[in-house]
Amino acid sequence: MIVTTGFDIQGKQVGQYLGVVRGIVVRATGLGRGIIGGIKSLAGGNIEEWSVVCEHARMEAFNRMVQHAHEIGADAVIGMRYDATEFSQGATEVLAYGTAVKLN
């Protein structure tokens, strides 16, 4: 499956637009990572414990988006983006989305 943030694929033509596909994940940091991350946040800088949670959430949302694209028969996803929204303290929604297409 080709996935790109661009709106075209070099050497390929979009034959059909199938619609928006998405993958949604809601993640919490968890007690252990939350406490360690909270302590580290006092000193500033990168908080690796939280980075790991974010990266796993993005990867899972991406994989769910690709699965959705497969389910509707897409060859590729163009215009792929991520979005994240914190909707309660310690819980964040991560959304991966794009336009599913068939290629010629």
C-alpha cells in the first residue's frame, strides 16, 4: 500500500477516488509512564516515556487507516495526515486519515 502526504504519486495516475479513510486510537500514558514522565517534565526537555506512547499511538492509528483502505479496495492513500486531541487529562485521541484511491 502506497501512503503519501502528497496528492500525487510519481509515475502513477489516480483512476478513482474512493473516499476518506481513517484510523483512530485513544491512548493514555498509564500510571508508570505518567509518573516518570511527570517527574521528568519538571526538568524540561524530551520525555522519552511519553514519546514512546505517542509513537505507538501514531503507528496503530496509521495501521488502522491502511486496514480501512484495504477493506475498500484502495491501492494507495494520498494526502495522509495525523491529528491528535486531548479530550481528558491523560487521554489523547490520535487520528490518521487520508484519501483512498485506485491507481491506473
